[in-house]
Amino acid sequence: MKIITDPRRWKETMYEVRESGASIGFVPTMGALHQGHLSLIRMAKEQSGAVAVSIFVNPTQFNDPKDLRAYPSTLETDQEALRSLGVEYLFLPSYEALYPDGYTYSIEEHEISRRFCGASRPGHFTGVLTVVMKLLLLTGADRAYFGEKDWQQYRLIEGMCEAFFLDTKIIPAPLIREASGLALSSRNMLLSEEDRALAPSFHAILSSGKPVEQIISDLEQAGFIVDYVQQWEDRLLGAVMLSHVRLIDNVRIRT
């Protein structure tokens, strides 16, 4: 696995890969890799000639500095996992390298990004879209893979690529859950033992098929602080706080 930290060198390398005739599958991550991330990489391996992964904890998408400081980092084991899956290229940029402008330029969406998670996390999706745009332009991938757990994020990135006529196709990958039903997330590492036992109730209640008002009431009675539970498209989206850890999930609405 070739590890590159310099954006210009990364761009040159990706150009060389495309010139060789190989297609590129790209999986952008913030590290602390779990089976959900690895499922994206396996999908990319099946569909692409070369797989590129980035690990970058993006400060511009954190509206709470404490949340950024607490975000888990497992870089050594992440690299071992990527090598075991046969990932050819890993991009490990610094903030200064990826934001030479100091974040004076950004990509902003004015409708969907202000709802759901965006309503309580101002600036979050501007940071997400900006860093993803940078990574997609630098990589020039044929396909980029995003998990369906972050449904709002996936739809925003897909819409951004369409709006700016990017060549990269955005591929959604099914949400991966533990046997308990809890959606896999790097943030799960931050849960206390007590909260870890309660966390699977989030999915169980969200997927109960009850009216939204009753779901919110049931979550609050179970011990969650509810940010929102709302229907959008064919999904029921939800976000809750469990102690200091934010959890998100979504389920298809049964018809």
C-alpha cells in the first residue's frame, strides 16, 4: 500500500493510475475504521481496478471543538486493516495541506443541509461538502463509496456531484449493523459500558412502526435525548444523544 500525504503528489499518482487504464474506487473516511467502512472497501475492490482510501479527521465539519478532540483515532490498526484488504493507495493529508486557504473557500448547500442533522449542527455539512469536493477533485475517482447510515450526507454529496457536473459516480452502500441492531459507527467506541447496553434500543424503537410522536416519547423514556425523528423520502431519520455521544440511524418506511 502506497501512503501519500501531499495533495499534489496524490493528484499526480491518481492521474498516473487512470492513465494506466485502471478505474479508481475511492473510499473517504475519518479513520477509526469498522466493518461498515470495510464493506465499502470490499465493494470498491469488486468494482474497480484500484482502490484509494483517505483518512482525514476533518475539523471544518465539527461545530463542537470537544467533539473533535474526542473523535477516536486508531491509525495503526486502520492501516493494518487496509493492507489486509489489498488497498493500493492511502491518502493521509494534514489540515494545512488540504486547506492551504485556511478554509476561506467552502461549498454550501442552502436547503437539505439545514434540516435534520444540519439544524442542530450549523456549518456541519458545509465542512463535509467542502472536504469531499476537495478529495473528489484530487482523486478523480470513477466511483466513490458512502454508507447509507449517513443518509442525509449521502444525498447531499450525490446532489453536489450532480450540481457541479463531477464525473465521479457516488455509490451508496447498505448500512451495517451489529447483531443487536446498533448501526456501526466510529463513535460507538466512545460509549460507556452502560450506554453501550442501551444504545441498540435506538434502532429497535426507530423501526417499531409507531407514529413519530410515539417513537420520540419512547426514546426519551428509554433515556435518550432526542435531536429529531423525521420522515424524509422513503426513510425515517433519527438522531439522539446518549450521554455525550451522538448517534444517528435511519430505517426504510414500511409501505
